[in-house]
Amino acid sequence: MAAIIVTFVEDLFFLAKIQETAKALGITVVAGDARRGPAAIAEAQPQAIILDLNSRQLAAVALIQTLKSDPATRPIRIVGFASHVQAQLISDAKAAGCDAVMARSAFTQQLPNFLQSLVTTS
């Protein structure tokens, strides 16, 4: 069974880059449905979640809190990304239980290695 990563990424070009890189690594990337949030994640049983902390479609910090408070989804690794200048948002995401928060630029540079680490450490 292929490793699965659920993404909540609104930028379609960035999502395509994640999907293409993941496909080359044998990882399935599923676009999360913001309307279904935690229910969709529980159904997908992913190894990890990639979350744009600036999402306009969902409250990212609230989603992190919900997932980390539910025993069924607590073990799923959550990685958020935001601009490096958004210190308060990064702090809030970490406080909510986000396992890692990266600057978007660093996430892009390290994408292949990072995707591989998400599924091998899960």
C-alpha cells in the first residue's frame, strides 16, 4: 500500500509541485476537503498532513487542535508552512500541536527529502 499524505494547500501550482514530487517517490497525495476536515482525514488514514497555515478555506490552527485532541488522529504527523515573518501564526500552530512548521521557501527547497521523511518516520 502506498504511503498517503493529505494536503490542505490552496495554491494549485504549489499543490501540483507537491503531487509530482510525491508521485516520483511512490507517495500518494490527496487534497483535503476543507468542508469535511477531520472526517476526511480519519477516512484517508494518512501518514502525514501538509497544511498551509494561511488557508482561507479553513481555520488551520483550530484544525490542528481538533486533530491532536482526537485519539484516532493524534498520531498523524502534521506539518504546516507559512511565511517566515508570521511569527505569531507559527507560534500558535506549534502550541496547537503542529509537529513541524517550516517557512514555505525552506519547504520547497527540501521537498523530496521532506516528503520521504514524513512517510518513513510515521
